[in-house]
Amino acid sequence: MRKLIYAVLFTCTLSGCDVAQQVLNQANATDDLTTNDIVAGLKEALTVGTQNSSNQLSLADGFFANAAIKILMPPEAQKVENTLRSVGLGSVVDKAILSMNRAAEDAAKSASPIFINAIKQMTITDAIGILKGGDFAATNYFKEKTTAALTEAFRPSIDNALTKVNATKYWKDVFTAYNKFSANPVNTDLSAYVTSKAVDGIFYQVGLEEQKIRKDPVARVSDILKKVFGSKEATGN
């Protein structure tokens, strides 16, 4: 097992191996870190991060109150928004924006099982690849493994949520009002747009959680996480 850990470190560059070096430091200190420990630690880290992300974003205002991921009018509708606000119909736009974010928050509830399934399928090779990767290696792993499944799961959920919170009505109201002032009617697929932004938002949050687990000792909520992601200070090296 020790040979495998040394192989990981040997193939890494100095700039991309902080986590792997910490693993080696811990192995030297305790002499009991195995490949199974590494894989278990990474899987738990991913579980913690993705569950936190899904739970946080599925709360009311999880998207709407977060400036980094708040869903706004699509770029092609900016002219629509500006026109409507200029003629005193800003409240219609505001209702449409709120409804889009509520739909994304509702859809986020379905993300966790998809992430968990990807974690269960993670191989030793995947785990070592994450150790060798950069600060967002785990997040990038999820993008590769879950984007299609998240999009497929989110779309019907968002369709339902948009209907439930009257987003479709607000969206129709927005463009019906705008088209009264424009010779070029706008027809945008609202569900597809919100789905794409919701998926982007959850990966953004997963990335933040990954950074906490890698760099913040308080975020390592179990012994195995502390063991795999333990700081050099904790190991005395």
C-alpha cells in the first residue's frame, strides 16, 4: 500500500500535490494509512460536500439570496427586462425572477441521490486522480459523472416547480407585455434556461464545499476525513 502512495506523490507536480503530500505525511506519522483509507476518506468528503450543497441550495432563498448563483433574466431577455422596467412593469419582471429561483431551489432537492450514486461508483483510480488533481478535482469529477443525470432529473422537477409557483404565467406575462412594444417577439425556453443555471449553481456550491474540506480543519467532520485531509500542523510535519 505504501508503494501506491509513493507512486501518487512521484507522479504529481509540486504545485498540484498538497493533498497527496499531506496523505504521505500522515502515513509517515501513523504508519497505518492504506489505500482503503484514502478511498473511504475521499468518498466521505464528497458525500459531506454534496449533501451540504444540496441541502443549502434547496432551502428558501438558497438561490435567490445568493448573488453568486442567483438566476436572472437570460442575456437575450435583458432588453425585454429593461423595456418593461422603463414602462413601469418592473414588478412583473421581479416575480418572474423570483419564480425561476424558487424552481431551482425545488429542483436542488433531487441532487443528493445522484451525487451519492456517483460516489458509490468511484474507483481507486478515480480517487487517486482526485488526489493528483487541483483544488477542484472532486468538483470536476462530479461535473463529468453527473451533469447529464442532474440535467435529466432537474428538467421535469423545474417544469413542475415553475408551474407550481406560476413562473410560466409570469414568464408569459413578461413577454406578452414586452411584445406589445416590440416588432420582434421573444420566445425563450424558460425551463431549459433555469435547468442549466440550476446545475451550474449546484456545482458552484460543491466547489465551495470541496475547498472547505481541503483547507478548513473544522469542516472535516469525521476521523477518516481528518486522517486523509489532515493538515501538516496536525501531523507535526
